Amino acid sequence: MKFYELFIASRYITSNLRQSIIITAAMSIGVTLIIWIPSINLSFFGDLIDKSVESAPHIRITKEVDTFERNKSTLDTLFVDRSLLLEDQVLTRKRNIKTYREVMNQIKDVEQIIAMAPFVEQQGFIIRGAEERGAQIRGIIPEMELEVVDIEEDIIKGRIRNLGINDIVIGITLAEKLNVGLGDRVTVAGPRGETKNLKVIGIISTGLRNRDEFQAYVSLKTGQQIFELGNDVNGIGIKVEDIYQAENIAQELHKITGLKADSWMEENRQILDQINRFRLIITFINFLIISSAASSITSVFSMLIASKSREIGILKSMGAKSLSIMSLFVTQAAVLSLIAYFVGLLGAKLLLMWYAGLIEQAGETFLTSGVPEFKISPYYATLAFFYSLITSILASIIPSYQAAKLNPVEAINA
């Protein structure tokens, strides 16, 4: 590009300030929306997934719930009259892992497995005076569980290490609803009425509302007693080196053990599916934004060229080639797109800060407590850069070509 082309392009930008502002505004609004909307949603989803992965095993090995076919002979014996059988009685008998030590021994040499821990987990009740709350009660061996999930990081009061058979750790929201603190005693009841009086030795806050409101930890032995499991467990939690390989490792564990193995990806499938659907929606929105901005740029440049036809004719009569005339307006579009990108980037950042302030005032979101870290998505920031540059250049090509084809004599006399 020759110096005079760049010079004239810059003069056109400053001398036609109104048109330049219109183009820059259209592009910068598009850039802001392309960056801001995805950044908000990905920050929410990312925070939710991070907290979910950090507060649970990467893989859970369990036995599948009994199906109708497995229970058929038992049901036929118990219910001669099939009309007495309720629908939910067909799929109610959960199968436990009786030989969990053998299972752990089977898979201990599988590549990428860092740690394993057996657990029991069922729904029960926690009672404190007249207050009674449903809870997801998880029985663990603390030393092993802490190798799989860093629960200690979420302990805000008390401890979980050295969790004894007469101790319990509960979620912060559950503690508030029961009005209990460290040292208080609660009664834990299983679904069959087995009860145990336990002392609160720790309060946990994961940042996930569902877990903070319903989760409670007891020792493995206590859990087995409350749920009358004998020496059985419900499952084995596993931590792996690369969390993004968890699904492949889970499939391998299923082949080795014959047991059900679910990765964190499978357990958070609904969230991941929502992210994929969100990306499709954003792609469609971006298409509409790009189309609208391109139409505006083409219209503005057409008006600009019409108003500058005399100057274009003079340049051509002085020997300027058609390609040089085109490059004048394409360069102008490219420069304006860069200005629009940085204005839009600043706008997206300011909107993120404003939105974070709103969430901070609320103190929590629908699924999590605390404020997610709102940050600009590098992917969408890069996408917005190319969007602003390519869209403005392509939108300016047609009017630039029309300018290049002007007859200099007709243009000067117009």
C-alpha cells in the first residue's frame, strides 16, 4: 500500500466524521455483544463445572439399580396378584458392592488413576429438636476420601480429617436451617428407621447450593450402620490425572470390572449439553449481528462514495489506478474496524464489571453461592476481532469496486 493511499484514507475518516462514527458504533456494538454474552454464560457454566468437579470424584463406580427382569422372580413370589404392584416398586432395589476391596485391587494398576475411596451414600434425615431435614448422607474413610476429593479446602469451621464413628460434617446451609454449630449433636435417621446420635465436628461450604443444603459426611462404618449395609458399599470414588480423559477411563473400568462407571462428564451431562446448545444459539446471534453490521457498512460506504465521486474522479484523472481507489476505502474500513474492536472490547469489559457487581449484591446465583469470576472469553474475543476486520472489509468491497469503476470525466462533471 502506498503512503498517499493511507493518507487519503485517514483524511476521509476525519473529514467524514459522522459516517465514521456510524460505522464504528455499528461494529463496536457487535463486538461488545459477541464478547459479553458468551463471556457471562461461560463464566457461569465454568464456575459450576469447576465446583462440581472439585467437590466430587472424577469417576464413580457403582452397581446398576435392579431392573424388572432381575427382580421378576422375587416380585412373582411376593406379589401373586400383579395389580398390587406399584410402578416404582419395579425399579427400587439398589445393588451394593460386596467385594469392594477386590474391585479396587482389580483396577489399581489402570493408567492415570491417582487415588480411590469406597463410600456409602443414600438419602436420610437429620433431626435437631423439632427440626427435621432431608439429607444426602455420605459415609467415607476420611484418609482415603481426602486423596480423591479435597474436602478440607471447603471446610469453613472445624475439621473432617479423623472423622470418627460418632461424628458428622454437614453443609453450611443445612447447618443454618437446623440451627446447629460445632459441638452440637444431631440425630441421623436412615430410610428404614435406623438412627444414630452424632456430634457436629465440621461445617462445609462447596459453593454449590444443592450440596451445601443437603450434603452430610459420616464415617464409612457409621453410614453402613445407618443404612444397614453390613460391610457393603454403594460405590468407589476415583481421582484421575487428566479429568478430560475421565470418560475413556470410565469405559475401561467398566470393561475390567463389569460394574457401572460414570465420569464427571456423564454426571454433568445436562450442563455440558446446555453449553453446546448455547454455542449454537450464539452462532446464530452472531450471524444476525454480522449481517446487520455488514448491511450498515455497505449503506454508509455507498453514501460516502456518492458524496466523494468528484474527488475520486480527480484522483483517477491524475493517474490513480482502480486498485488504488478500491484500497482507499478498504483501508478506511479496516482502520475503522480496528477502532471499533478496541471500543467494543472496552465496552464488554465494562459490562462484565457492571454485571459482576449485580451478582455480588445478590450474593449467589441459581445453582451456586458466591460470585463467579467473570472474565472475557479469549475465544470469543479473538472471534470478535476477525469478525470486525473481515466483515468491514467484505462489506466495503462492493461500494469500493463501484468507486473504482467510476468514469473520471463523468465523476468530475457530476
